[in-house]
Amino acid sequence: MTQPRILIAVLSLVLPLAASFRAPASAETASEIIARAEDSRRVENSTQTISMTLYDRAGTPRTQVLESRIKQADGGVRSYARLIAPADKAGVQFLTVQTEGGPTEQYVSFPGAGVSRISGGSKRGSFLGSDFSYEDMELGREEDATHTLVGEEPVTVGGQSIPSWKIESIPKPELRSQYGRVVTWISRDGFVPRQISLFDTRGNEVKRMTVLKLAREGGVVLPLETEMRHLQKGTRTVIKIDRYRVNVPASELPDAMFTPEWLESHK
């Protein structure tokens, strides 16, 4: 599902929607709804150009542009991204590798520096100065948390009331997550998480992520615009998918691209 660990890897925002899915009855469990949401959002091979605009407390914007590549392989998902603008930050690379049934590995490379693996407390650090942490960018699994179906509750996005299931997720202690609780609103139409509230271990809501705009292309749902608000800092980050290709042939996405060695050799 699209949440930190239990949530979305934001750079993996190509989400196929299976049109044959039926809406589950209200008696079904949170885990069953999440499983259907995961099935409906299976990442396919894709390329994207993404703009990430950071707004400070005064509302002053600063935009960064990334090129992203997503590939399914061996039952897992791999994501490679490279910062291409502004010029003074171009060349930063970011790699996420999730193997089937295994943990998610993350690597970052800065121009003039080596490749670093992101682990432990460093996952709480800001991704490229944005309101997303590295943990927020991590692919996760349904079993990484305990889920409770709170009920059916509409969520308002862009002035539109969207019928949704409200699900509360508690990350398992062994994950050592920075979040104590995550509340997600999953739309009944399409099984797309439209809003996610992130609470710290003291019970304070610290962030709120909202999928503002969607597009449908054949059997694929694309979240064209996603916003993360940091409620304590008063800042926000907006991610937009400016250009994309879906169902990209695997031959255009060489396996070597999704390795730490690629980051090292393409500084």
C-alpha cells in the first residue's frame, strides 16, 4: 500500500488499475482491502520526469526535476532516479531495490562523493531537502504493520468528497519506524489511497499526504500530483509527474541500471 514502509515509494508512482476488481463488502477486513489496493497498484516498467516543488513557511517555491525509471524483476521492484535540475544539484542519484519477500535497500550518490547505503536512523533524513523522508520513499509490505478498518468515511480532495475506507495501521516495533500510527483513506472507486495522515510515536499528526490529481490511461492510474504537508514545520512539497511512459519494454531498462555499481560509474 502507498505509505512509508506500509506506504508508497513516491518515485514508483505508476499504478495499474485492474478494471475487474469488485468493491469489497464493508464486512471485509482492513488487510483484505489493503491487499486489493496493493494488487490494483502493481508497479509496471515505466519512465517518468518528475518535478518536486518545495515550499517554505512563507510559501516561497523551489523546484527540482528528476528522471525516474521503474522496473519489475524477479518478483520485486527496482527504482532509479537522477536529479537533472537545478544545475547546482544535478547528478544526485537515488536507488531503491525491493526483492520478493525481502527488505528494501536504498542507496544515494552525490556528485564528487561515493555511494552510500541508507539505513537505520538515516532513513528519517529529508529526501533532497523535501518534506519526504527516505523512509517515506521506501517500498513496504502489508505485513509490516497491524491494520484496523475504522470504517467508511469520505475524504475531501480538491473540494470533492470521495467515498473511502478509513484504515489505521500500526508499524511493527521491529521496523523502528519514525511513525507510531498511520491513517489512510482508500477510495472505494479504484482502490487508490487518496490521503494519508502520519503520526509520530507521541500521537501527534506530523505529516499529511494527499493525492490531488489522477489520470487514467487504459488500465493504468497515474497520480499526476501528490502533496506532502509537514504540519509542524508549516512547509509542503508537491510532486508532479510531467511526462511518463508505461509498459516500457524491459530491454530499455537494463538490470545494471538498478545497482549500486551503476550509481558509482555514472557520477
